[in-house]
Amino acid sequence: MFYNYPSFVDVNKINEYQGNEGQYRYYLSIPFFNADTPNTLLIVLKNPSTADKIMADDTALQVCNYAYKQNFSKVILVNLFAYKATDSMELKNLCKLHGLNHIVGLENDKYIKQAIQEANKIIVAWGTPPKGFVTTYKTRIKKVHTLLKKHNLYYANKLSKKVYPLHAIIWNKTINLKDYRNDCLLYK
């Protein structure tokens, strides 16, 4: 679904980096009005869906509302896989056809690194893998762990199977941030 961004979002300053004629979204930066001090929240998700610099989707709305209530001045969205898909099973199928690099995207790690440099806080929220995609998913997570290794990482509420942080789309209204490195078996 497509939605207008909330009124607290400065839509004229939303910044987005796409690739291959919109097939990939590497980075989406959503600034808020009335930000007293620069304070950026980075959310690392699974893959982009439909949000862009013009319209929000369910996940973008969820993280914008959370970030704004927590007094962040901006939220940046990056993903394990930059390929745009509304159903993550599509990632699995494309990976089988074209390989992991096809769904990760050529410039994805570059934009993840850029977002890390801008962030004051990082929340991992990529959720569980599609069925039959566990090994490839864990491989990609471990690669992203290397990009994030020098930073404090958080997740919301609980880990699924002691490995996967909840995807932002299913965060509830009460979000308790926890230390990802302490709790995630994959990180150890």
C-alpha cells in the first residue's frame, strides 16, 4: 500500500538512492520538521518494498512514527538486500536464478556504510528469512555484521529463534530496545 508521509516529515528533503531504473533502493533518508539537533536513527531491514521519496509504505510509516516519538531528527532505511520486492519469496527465487549479488545490489554495502556514518543509533530489523532461504540469509547477515561491527546495535522487543530481530512492520506500540550483540546467537 502507498501512503502520504506524516505531516512531521519534511518531504522536500527526503533523499533516496536507487539503482537499475528503480529496481533497487539502496538508501532512503526521511528527515523531520522541527528537529532541534541532528539525531539520526538507522534501521537495517530485509529488502525495500514500495516506499520512496514520494510515498510511504507500511514499514516506512511505522519507523517514521517510532523515530519521531523518540526525538530523532531523521530516519534512514537500508536493507540486507537492495532489490525491491513486496514479497520476500521473490528474493529467494531471484537468488536461485541470478545469484546472491543480484538481490544484494552492486552498491548496497557502499550505502550501508554511508548510512552507518550518519547514524547516532542503529536498529537491526530484518525479520525472518523466507522458507528455504535460511543459509543464504545468514550468509548475508554475517556480511552486514562485518559492516556494523564497530557500532552498538539494537533490536526491538525480541529475537525470533534467538537469531532474527523483529521486522519493523510488526513492531508494536511498546518498543523496548535491546542489545543485539549480547542476545543474537548469530553474532557470536
